[in-house]
Amino acid sequence: MEILRGIDLVVAGGEHWALLGRNGCGKTSLLALAGGRVHPTTGTVDVLGRRLGRVDIQGELWPRIGQVSGRHVPSGQLTAGQVVLTGLSSTNGLPLRWTPTDENRAAVARSLADVGISALAARPWSVLSNGEQRRTLLARALVREPELLLLDEPAAGLDLPSREHLIEALDAAPCTSVLVTHHVEEIPATTTHAALMSDGRLLARGPASEVLTSGRLSACFGMELVVEERDGRFSARRPDGGRRPASS
């Protein structure tokens, strides 16, 4: 089964991309290729200057990539700090098969501080709010200071304050990034570029302000939409709020 077709996309160092499209259009599959989680059946994929199929992914590539998914659930009874600690070894739970150093613990503390949740370090993961859990996963992805950050719907299901706290943390992330989302409201103001997908193909790609337009979003999602930008943040709605005209 062909999932992606004719994809030609270059993400340059220092850029921050948003990837949008309807469910099942291939966004997560494209992100999996970018993260070296799957290999293409045809064509080539180069990640951080290394070609998939010619690189030791686990030893050379994965340590340079941070990944965040709203579906990730750590195993075991971990604290927020321990969840971040597992990011140093790309494991998913305890016990660790290595002994953390003072430098490791300092890196965890810095990463928690960077996303604004230092006070949660000793709190069990299971009692954190959804928003706190997502920021913990972001800290986990950033703890190794990756060169590339891949985010698969990190704000899915969050309430408005939690979403805004997460976006603030994403705005501060220092590395190249690709964010998959369904909603333009979840796109951070620091986003430089955007791409729209449909049926495994790219419909548009380029600077965010040129791609995230009413016409292009309407074509991508199959519904007339009005897209507005303010201070680098986007919003989308149906014309007239989607209300039916009053009958005469």
C-alpha cells in the first residue's frame, strides 16, 4: 500500500515547520521517516546529513533527534524527573540500566526549567495534568540538546491554558523542528515554514504566512475557511462562523 507519493521536502537547519492535513493524509508517516523510525520503499531520505539505509540509526542518528508524541505513555511509576531522565538513554521506564551522573541530573533539571515545570520534578507522572505531562515529554525530548525536534500532535486534547503553556515552551526550543498538527491555533509564533498534505502528497510548502492562507487551507481540508494571522499566531474558522443564513 502506497502511503506517501512524490514527496520532495527540504527542512534547513534553524527552520521551524508546521505540517498540516486531514486525518490519514500521511503526516505521521512523513514524520516517522524524518525520525528514522521507518525506511522508504522507494526514493531517498536524508536526515541530519545522513542517508537512511547507510547510517547506524540507533547509534548515530536517534541521539541527535528529540521526538514528542501525544500518545507516548511512560511505563512504571515514574516521577516527572525520571521521565525526563529516560530521554538520555531513549528508554521508556525504570529501572535504568545505567547510573545517572551529576551531569545527567543537572541536564534533567535544566530541561525541566526550560519548559517551566521545575517544581514538578518529584511529582508522580500519573498525577500530572495532561498539559504537565506534555511539557514533561517535551523536556524529555530536549534533555539531550537534539539538533532536530519532531512533534506529533503534542497539544492534542489539551485545554486552552495547557495548550498555551506548551506553545510557549515550543517557542523557546532552540533546535530545528517539525510539528504535525490539525489546528493552526496550535502553531507557535516562531514557526517559519509550513506544508499542507492531502492523500499522501504535498499540496503546498514554503514560508508559513504564504502557505497558511484561507484559499490553501480551504483546499486542504475541503471546507471554506477564513484564516487570520495576528502576531505570528494563526486562527481558522468558517465564514460567518458557519451559521446558516436566516430564512426570509
